[in-house]
Amino acid sequence: MNHSISRDAGTARTPAGDRLPGALPEALRAELGLFRRDLHMHPELGNQEFRTTAALKERLERAGLRPRVLAVGTGLICDIGTPDATADGTALAAAPARPLLALRADIDALPIPDTKTVDYASTIPGRAHACGHDVHTSVVLGAGLVLAELARTGALPRPVRLIFQPAEEVLPGGASDAIESGALEGVGRILAVHCDPRVDAGRIGIRTGAITSACDRLEVGLDGPGGHTARPHLTTDMVTAASRVALDVPALLSRRVDARAGLAVTWGRLASGHACNVIPQHAELSGTVRCLDLDAWRKAPDLVHAAIDEVAALHGAKSQITYVRGVPPVVNEPVTVQLLHSAMAARRGEGAVEDTEQSLGGEDFSWYLEHVPGAMARLGVHPPGDPARRDLHRGDFDVDELAIKVGVELFTAAALLDGDLPD
């Protein structure tokens, strides 16, 4: 069965009257909803996802597959359609000697409280799946189970690898650990989705080129002689110095970098002092550096260091800077974007695909794209007609679980259509 891709329009063409296989069975859809809710009730932080890893391993093994836990102790890799993919060591019916298509999910949660009043709210204080990783995980699991059945009948055109990655929320991200564990060995293309509360459930948003920004972490310490607030001229006025760094460094950078690069320093914390009549000797700032442009991101550490040192010195403070490299932008490769477009159009029609903008959010999926072509789609999770918009990284974040079905069928269609792309 041949399902081709239109390179001009990026849409799927299937033979008349022919239905693309790999739809999600209703029983499995119900199971995945329960699986997602169980994950939601038991969120685990980066590199601590032992329960989540065990649950995935058990379900994949029950399907006759052979998942491998990553060397870091959490996260999994599981192949489908390769000679060693099944637990009994026999090859599945479709085991072509071709590069694998990888489907990636992140499995960690966030250190924030779950504020929802639902029966599947987090049972762990101060922990929540507030970024949709429970959905991503359920989507890749479901796609893997469906594709394993297709492989057994010889309907899978090329082998597939499932990557369940830990620690996406921990800079510089767990993608590097997964890659070091061999996640990309033999992989020719990689796909991912990310929940987007701005997109209605039943739809995806896609974009060629950069779809996220680079994101780094910045810690600044300022020091100088403190003293009495009655005599600030005899001190380094640390509160003023810290305030000027907070205000002037972003402004200074805006005049040293092309505005189109979108380089932005945003502070999340500023702390100094303990008493109203004492000028402190120390101040601390922490925040993020985000950038839309890859070349500007590579220059950002030197530019940020110089700007902070200049402003601090102007106010008589000595600066200590810790600049932690995070992730580059996710840059979607054009052919893979067309593949996602074609897959979604085949499942739900052209109207289910919309253009999306580049965001300032960071995503360590970018590290995979440093090695192989691939793309990330924005998975709609907003209940159509609901006036509320529950944003990511908020305690009240939740999803329309139709998104799980849509994500599974997007990935299974992509795996089938990917067979028509050149190696």
C-alpha cells in the first residue's frame, strides 16, 4: 500500500476509497486517558521519574516489546519493527533495513502545586504536570502500541523508535542524556508534539524553521561595602546597583544586538538586604536569557557578561556571573514539517492544520535536531468554545483529552507516510 506526499502542497494523497490505517481503537483510547490521568496524579520531577518509567516499561513489555531504560536510570527507548524489537527475539513482519523514525516524549513534571479541583489532581504536594508532558507521554505510548500492531502485519514501512526522555524541564535538558544513551543511533528523522493551550483540541499548529527560542539561565551576585542608610555616599548602594542591573542590562543589550534576534533578559528573582536602615553588602539576581536567533544565541554569553560588568562597575559593585547554557531554538526541518502536515490532513483534513508563530519558550528537543532532521508540532489541547485559557506552567493547567487521540493518529499517519520519503 503506497501513501504518497505532495511536496508542493504538503498534503496527503491516498488512493480513492482507501483509508489510512493506524486509527486509534476506542478501547486503547480509553486506556490512554486513564494512563494519562494516573501520570497526572503522580507527577515526578526531572531525573526522578522512576514510577513513570516503570509504568511505561510494564505496558510496553505487555505488548511484547523490549524497552530499554536509559543509563541515567529514568526514561526509556523502545524500538518497533527491528529484528530485536520483540521480547521473544523474533523480528516483526516489517523489519526493513532503513533508518528509524523516532517519536519523542518528555516525561517529567514541574515543581509547582496543582490547583485544579478534579479527581485526577496531583497527589504530590508542590508537584504538577503543568506543561502537558503526561499528554506527550500518553501520545507516544499510544502511537507505539498501534504501530507495533501494524508492524506485526507487515504494514509498517520503516522501523520506529519511541524515546521517553527524562528531565526536559531541567537545563540543559535530559535530551543530552538520551542522546548519550544511544537514542539517535540509527535514526533518520525525529518527531515530537507539545501541548498548546492556544490551539483548539482536534488541531495542530506547525511552522517551518525556528518554532521556539533558545533559553539559558543567568545567576548574578553583586558585592561591595555596605553601611548605614544615613551615609550612602560612603558605601556601594547595593540595592540601587542591583536595581540598575535589572533595568539597564536588558536595555543595553537591545542596542547591541539586532532587534530581530529577539535577545531578551528577564529577571525572576532579585534579593538584597535584611533591615530597612542597613545598606547590604550583597545582592543576587536570577533570570533567563531567551533568543529567537541561533547565531545571536551563540554570542549571547559574552554580550550578557559585558553588559552586567559595565552596569555593576558604574555603581561601584563587583559582579560574579554564572551563565548556564540551556537549549538552542527548535528549528523545524521543511520536509518533516510537510510530513506532519500531510499526516494531519490525512487524518482530520486540511482545516485541522494551522500556522503557528515562534515562541520565546525553550525546549530541549532542539538538541536532537542538531543531529538529525525533524520537527515539533503544537498539539491543540484547548476545549473548543471554552472561554478560559489555562496557560502552561500554571497550577490550573489542564487539557481536552481529545488531544491524545489526535496526537496518536498524527504520529501513526506520519510513520506510514514517512515510508515514502527518501532515506
